[in-house]
Amino acid sequence: MRRAVLIAVPYVWLLALFLIPFAVVFKISLSDIALAIPPYTPTAKDGIWAMLSQLDFENFVFLTEDDLYWKAYLSSLQIAFISTVLTLLVGYPMAYAMARAPEQWRATLLMLVILPFWTSFLIRVYAWVGILSGEGFLNQFLLWIGIIDAPLTILNTNTAVYIGIVYTYLPFMILPIYSALDRLDGSLIEAAEDLGCSRLKAFWLVTIPLSRNGIIAGCFLVFIPALGEFVIPSLLGGSGTLMIGKVLFEEFFSNRDWPVASAVAVILLLILIIPIVLFQRNEQRQAEAEQ
Amino acid sequence: MNRLSPFNVVSLTLGFVFLYVPMLILVIYSFNASKLVTVWAGFSTKWYGELLSNDAFLDAAWVTLRVAVISSTIATVLGTMAAYVLVRGGRFFGRTLFSGMIYAPLVMPEVITGLSLLLLFIGVGLDRGVLTIVLAHTTFSMCFVSVVVSSRLVTFDRSLEEAALDLGASALQAFRLVTLPIIAPAVISGWLLAFTLSLDDLVIASFTSGPSATTLPMKIWSSVRLGVSPEINALSTILIGLVTIGVIAASIGSKHAALRAKRDEQAAARAQ
């Protein structure tokens, strides 16, 4: 009896506030826009059968016809992919160096990586506005050391979005890779070197494959949230930066077209299901390997 | 592997410069006398004064704090229950769905979570305000709590609980007197995580709040959209300072706890 209550309370909570809302989104994505409150029709007040019979895929057809949405999905995938690769290129060397650092430094290094994660995400993105703007610190610095003659335009471009994503998601990349490298048995690399591998070759043939699960986990932890990102493209990107999270937000708050916003969300969810399932499989495999 | 090559040192140094310089610039320029954030015009704390006399910011901070305390507390209770069910619950109907609902919110884009909750609240006719933000924050942060707590429960020696039950404790007593003290550090860090996630959230709060409740991130958002402002720099500095103190205190605390546990262990070994 007590066990049933223990299971039921969190279960019902998640059903009511996580799963059912998706059903609502799906239903509204099949509705039509209306000049009323709520701004869509039909509603359950019209009777269940009348409501079901009026639902159609019109909004999804609309999404395929207007190429804004296609471009936004594709460009989100592209931006998320490029940022993930960049985050890996910055994060791997850091995780690797942390795993090789003397034992007594590691806790401090780890804390230095985690600390930004506890700091407000919004503020960390905002910090870059002052750095990347036309008269910002980066341009001032580059002009001062004489690399450039005229200020670069970085803020409000895709480059600024890449920088923002790499910056904010870097801890998510470093931590899983570090924990994989930390467990790595150093004698394996020594063995490879004894058997005639160069250090670079030993790194490539031993270290990288053995940290594979960490790399995969880190990449998914960056790629999945980056795909639906709203704050970074809105604050650092320009009018040319198309990302689906931003389109959805604007469709909802500026155009007030709830049915289309819901259809945008349903498709984003369908795109995300593949990486989410792959991610969970990777985590499960790792958990099994540890047991 | 304790040999740091020059390449390792360079990548660590550049990495930490990249992580910390933006925040450092923010902190330094919050003490700038000039309204122009990129030109230094002498040291001043006037922006802190203006911030503290700005009622809109103070109101928003109060709303945010209330939401964060309430939602993280409920989330900790629900998340701990969920973790217990996942690790110890055995098989029950719909277990796969349950664990899916625990893990999916961790990676769900905030725009989708926010939109779906808003449409639900409208659908059932719930007025948007502090209550709806609390419900929304509780839902996603309970999943984070549950992941943190279940990772502790997995490594927990179950025979301790069984011993308590054999010695006549009720299931509830065994949980309260044996399990809870052992998983307490994970429960506390789960609460802290839920609290920070709630403090920090912009997107979900924007969807689920009504005109009566504006949170601090929403307030920050509406002013940073217009560009860099020294008041926001001052506010950021305060928040960064609080977090830094909190994290350092927590890490010192856990180091002391670990040392004490080690001492106790050694004392126990000697006593035998």
C-alpha cells in the first residue's frame, strides 16, 4: 500500500505536468487559429466528437510550404552540429589535461569547471554582448595589438552564436570526458608505447577509443539543448540567425499563432527523439559496463 | 599519468581564461563610473545603489526567491521519491514510461516544456502567476533531483537497510534513520541544483508566468535586449559573488565531511 503511494505521487505528477501537456500541444497543433480566448478552435467545449472531427494537419502543411521553417530547422541542426564540434575541440584538451594533472590539483580544477555551471546562464551569455560588440573589448584588444585595422563585426552573426554555445555548454562537454579519462588505466598507454607506438599514435589508438563513451555523452549533452536554444541566438545572433527555438518563441509571443507554434514544437520534438534515444542507449551501455 | 606536457598546460590556461575572463570583465565594469560600459571612467559603486533603489528589480528578486525555495523543496521530495522508486521499486506497471518521463525533461528544449505547460494551464483554466511557475519549475527540477539522488542510491549498501528492518524498524523508520542520513548529501545537492535551476530559468518562466509575476531573469532579459547596462553588470556581480561563495563553502564543507568520515573509520578500525 505504502509502496503504491510512493510510486503514484511522482508518477501522477509527471503524467499531469509532463506527458499530458504534450498531448495538449499535439491537439492544438491540429487546431485552427481563432480570434478568441483561447486563440484556437475547436476546444473541448464543442464536444469531444465535434472537436476530433475538426482537427486536421493544415498547420503541418503550412510549415512545409513556408520555407522559413525548413530553413530554421536545417540551420538549427547546422549551428548545433558546428558548435558541438567546436565545443569538443575546446573541451577535450582541457579534460585530457585535467586527467593528467597531479592528484592534489584535480578537485580544484574540477571545481573551476563546475563553478560557471552554477552561475546564471543568462548572465554568462550577456557577458559576451559587451565583449563582441563593435566597440567591445575583443575589438579594442585586437586593435590595440595591431592585428586588425578596423573593428570586426562579430556580435549579431552566427560566429557570436557559436562562441556563446561553446562558452555556456563547455562544462557539459568536459565533465563526461574527464570522468572517462580519469578511469583510464595509464598502464595501457605505457604498454602501447613500449610496443612501439609513438605518443600521438598511442593517444589515437588507445586514449581516444577508451574515452569514446565520454565523448559521445558530452556531444549529446551539448547538441540536444543547443538545437532548441533560444536565449543565445536571440541575444548574440542577428536577424539572419535562424534557429527554431527563436522562431517558436516569436511565433507564439509576437504573432500569437498558437496552432502553428505547437506544430513547430511537435516537429522539433520528432527531430529530437533520435538523438535522445541514442543518448539514453549510450548512458545505459555505460551503466551496464560499470556494473 | 602525472606528467603535464606544455600542450596540457597551454590548453588548461587558455580554457580557463576563456571561461573566466568574460565574467571578470563583467565584475570589473560593474564598478565603472561611466554609463558607457566599454569606457573606464573611474571607480564607483553608484550602480549598486541604483539597483537597490529600483523597486521593479527588488520585486522580481522576491518573486524569484519565493518560487525557487518552494519549487526546489517540493522537487526534492518528489525527486527523492522518484529516485527511490526507480532504484528500489522493483518492477511495476509502466516502469519504462516512468523512467522515460524522468530522463526526458533533462534534455527537453525549454521552449517545448514552457509551451506545453502554458497550453495545459490555459486548457484547465488556471490563472498564470507564481503558482504556475512553481508547478513548472517543480516538474523539470524534480527530474534533476531524482538523477542526483538515484546515483547515490545505486552505490548504497542495501544490507544496512535490511539490518535495520531485521532489528525491528518499520520501513519508514529504516528510511528515516538509515537511508536518509546516508543519502542526505545527494538530497542536499539535489535541492541546491533545483534551486539554482529555478533561479536561472528564463524561458519556462516567460511562458508560464502571468502579468502578476515577473521573475528576475525575465526582468534582466527585458533590459539586456536593449544592450549592455551597468545596472545589470552590478546585479550580475552580486549573483556571481553569491554563487562563488556558495560553491566554495560547499566544497570546503564536503572536504571536512570526507575527512571526518575517514577519521571515524580509522577510529573504528583501531577500536576493533
